[in-house]
Amino acid sequence: MYTQAMDTMAREGGAKLEKVLRPEEQALQDRFDARIDAGDFIEAKDWMPDNYRKTLLRQISQHAHSEIVGMLPEGNWISRAPTLKRKAILLAKVQDEGGHGLYLYAAAETLGTSRDQMIDALHSGKAKYSSIFNYPTLTWADIGTIGWLVDGAAIMNQVPICRCSFAPYARAMIRICREESFHQRQGYDSLLTMMRDGTDAQRAMVQDAVNRWWWPCLMMFGPPDDQSPNSAQGMRWGIKRVSNDTLRQKFVDATVQQAQVLGVTLPDPDLKWNEERQHWDFGAIDWSEFWRVVGGDGPCNRERLAMRVAAWEEGAWVREAALAHARKQSMKEAA
Ligand code: BYC
């Protein structure tokens, strides 16, 4: 109704529309800014600036795509898990990730973009997903390492999003973070078993996996703060609560001790405790690799996207059946 009324006015005279609406819009903007400053949550039905909506859609849909694409490198190992227990755990984890994607797509849909539009953007290569899922899972130790390091990095990044100013995203993140902490623990437990009870070859396999995943995990947090174009506005709007570099440092600080307990070496000769900063210093990240992967030219970008598109096409009959069932149910209810 409101939109139609605005359209009618616009057809009758655009200049008049601007004159009438500008103070009203300014008032809405002022009220929105005041709510953000007060730490209020914004609901989907509330007025919000267009760019706030767009930024959220970009971040939430990228996040949803990451969950869905993130199922692929692990799914690859379900049939090769070494024991029934590990297989059941991995199945549950991959299912959780499908669920996380669904909560996040649902949160993004409240902003007015359909799931089909988001999926189209992913499949056509327009939308991003996390760089980390463009690396291969070569051995069983990669699965434990993904749990320990990738999910560990994900939790570090995602806990602050539970306080994101957009309430549907914040609510989805609370549940997701609970499940992510189980994901991290199962990965650590799997590696610990191999390091403590395994053979030399298994220990070497764990070390090799950690060597390959460590630097890509540090890249997950995004570019350095002074090269992050979206950070300032994201922080201003309370979408992002903690900066890329701060989260990366927190992750390194938390992980070093875990690596010591595990008995693996983090592959960074420059890693050392800085008494003055009370943080671990770490070596330079190869940002050219990060941008290459984000730009579509990582080790597995093409393979991941092709598998995603194939899964979507092969699942068409399930979507059609679900829609037919829903139509039948609503006809029954109407009758
Ligand atoms: N990969 O200005 P910046 C999971 C892009 S799921 C790819 O700092 P922002 C899991 C960024 O999008 C993990 N692209 O951006 C699932 C931007 O490009 P656009 C996913 C990246 O938004 C299954 C440009 O670089 N988590 O853990 O302020 C199994 C400049 O960056 C990456 C989320 O999505 C990257 N790593 O901050 C296991 C969390 N980093 O969009 C585990 C939600 C940056 O302007 N997202 N870019 O074209 C966020 O917290 C933020 O969006 C980011 C980036 C920290 C990622």
C-alpha cells in the first residue's frame, strides 16, 4: 500500500514527492542512527537505509553460501571416515552446515531478496563465499584440521555477530555458534586421537594438514583493516563488532597453546610471544594468494562451483515434489 501510494505521487510529480518525503526520510534516518547508537536491534519490518540493507544482504548471503559450499570438502570424506563413530560425527556436522545455510538464507530473505536470486548469484560466480573452501581435503587429517582450525576461526568471527544490529542475523548466529563449538571440539578430538594413539605416519599426516591449512585460515578473517573497504561502515552500523585484524590476532593467540597440547608445530618461523603487546607475533600473510582465491583462481574454485551447480540440478525433483506437496496441503486446508 505504502509503495503504491509513493508510486502514484511520483507519477503525479516527482519534485513534489522529494519535497514531501525528504524530511520524513531524514527523520527515519535520524531515528535509525539513534537506535544503532543506543545498541538497539533492527528488525526486518523496521525502516532501514538502502545501503544497510545491501550490506547485510551481501554479508549474510555470502555467509550462507560459505556454509553450503563448506559442506563439499568434508562431504568428500563421509564414505571414507575411519570408524563408525567418526562417520556419524562427520555426517552430523555436514548436516548442521546445511542447516546453518538455511537459517542464513532465511535471515537474508527477510531483507527482500529471494533464495532463488541468491542461489543464482552463487552459481553464476557473482556472489562470494569464504576463500577457505577452495582448498583440497587430501587426507583424513584434513577433516580434523578443518574442525579445529577452520571452525575455530569461524567461531572467533561469528561470536561477535551474535550481537549484530540486525536481529534476524543475530538470532541465527546464536544457534549456529553453539553448533560450531561442537564442530571445533570434534576436530580437535580427532587430531588428538591421531597424535596420542596414532602411528608416526598418522602424526606426520596431521602435521602436513596443519601446514597446509594454517595460512589459509588466517586469511579467512579478510584483508588487513587498512585494506578492508567495508569495515568502517560495517562497524558504524553494528553489523561488524570486531575488526578483521583483531579477530585474526585473537585466533592466533588462542590457537598457539592448543597446538602445543596437540604436539604440532604451526608453520610460521616468525611466531613468537611479544611480552610488550601481550600477544603472539606472526609472520606476513601472502595476500596475493588470498586475492587470487577470492577472484576465482584458487586450487578448487572451479570444482566447488561445478559440484554445487550439479547438486542443485540433481535436486530439482526434490524441490518440485516439495512444492507439489505444499500446494496439495494448502488446497486441502482451503477445502
Ligand atoms: N573469503 O572489506 P572486507 C564457516 C571479501 S563459514 C572470501 O573486510 P567485510 C564454515 C569481502 O566479502 C565462514 N571473500 O569485507 C562453514 C569483500 O568483498 P565484497 C564464513 C572475502 O564484509 C562450513 C572484500 O573481500 N563466515 O566458517 O567487511 C564448514 C573486502 O573485505 C573473505 C562468514 O561469512 C574471505 N575469507 O568482512 C566449516 C562470516 N574475506 O563483498 C566452517 C560473516 C573478505 O565487497 N562475514 N572477503 O565483494 C564476515 O564476517 C565478513 O563479511 C568478513 C569480511 C570478515 C568475511
